Amino acid sequence: MRGSFFTTFLKKTTYQFDLILIQKDVRRILENPEYKHIDNQVCLTGTSPHDTPFVGTGSLLVDFDRDNQPVKIENPLEEEQFIYFLNIFKDTYLFKIYQELSKKYLLGRFRIMNLAPKSCYSFHYDKYPRIHIAVFSDPDFCGLIYNNRVFQVQCDGFAYRVDTTKRHTAFNTSFNLMRTHLVIDILDSKG
């Protein structure tokens, strides 16, 4: 089914959420020292509602050794296992977003993902398409690249469907602004 219900790389949906409430929750989570992690991510879903918010961060298939060389993860978790919203985050507006999007989509990992200033991911493919909601971003400096074109997720509270099953990358060319998105895997469409 890999991306079969998408016809374009990036599409603005009709789902619009309160950006101020999203930013408030994300700031509260990211400023909590308990949630600092090397991957610059916090996972709000897990394989159980009691998981830590680090179980689903980074790649599920590859880790990196001390020399920053990729190492295959033995017995990796699967995207399909991240179906529980974590109890520790159920008092947030982010849970309401999860509930609303769950009416249309079967969701997997739901992460707060940071991309540091002056950085870029390598080109890659994801197993499933994703929803992106920009939390903190500057369209003059942040974007996604697919098929030699730059696409931008506006920081407007809207959810954007992105067919990340296609070869792509993300970048942040800002000198000092962290790019922060909510990134939610879409395992399937409910209709």
C-alpha cells in the first residue's frame, strides 16, 4: 500500500489546529529536562501507553556507532506497533490532534521532530507517508526537497500530507532557528 492513496508529494489538508496551543504544548515538552534526547525527537505514541517518549525516536532500522557509522538494529520495532498515545501526554492539545486525525487515518508514530539550524537529513525513503504540522519554522530557510524541487510546510496550524515514501530530504538553513514539526506516520486511510 506504500503511499498508494497519495497523488502528490505535499498536500495541504482541511485539518487546521490551534497553532498557539500546539506551540505551548511543544515548548512545555521540549523544555522538560526529562525529555531531552540525542535524536532531537520526542515520540508521543508507543507500543504501549506506558512507553517512554524515546522508544520511537530516530530510525527504527538503523542506529549509529561512536564513529557515526550506520549499524543495523537487531529485532527492530515496526511502525505498526506504535498505535498507543502515551499516557503522560494525554492531558495535551496534541492528544486532541491525534484523536481528530485518527478519525480519518490509522496512525503510527507521532513525534515532535527538531531539525537544528544549518543542517540537513540525508536523502531517504520512509516506509509510510506522513502528516507534518509545522510548529516553529521559517519558510525562507526550511523545507523538503523531492524530485529537485523545494516544498514548504507553512507554519499555519494546517496538517500537510507528505508522501515520504518517495526519495526526499528536509533542511534548515537558518542560522539560529530550530525547525520543529509534528510528524505523524499514516499507516492507512480509513476512507
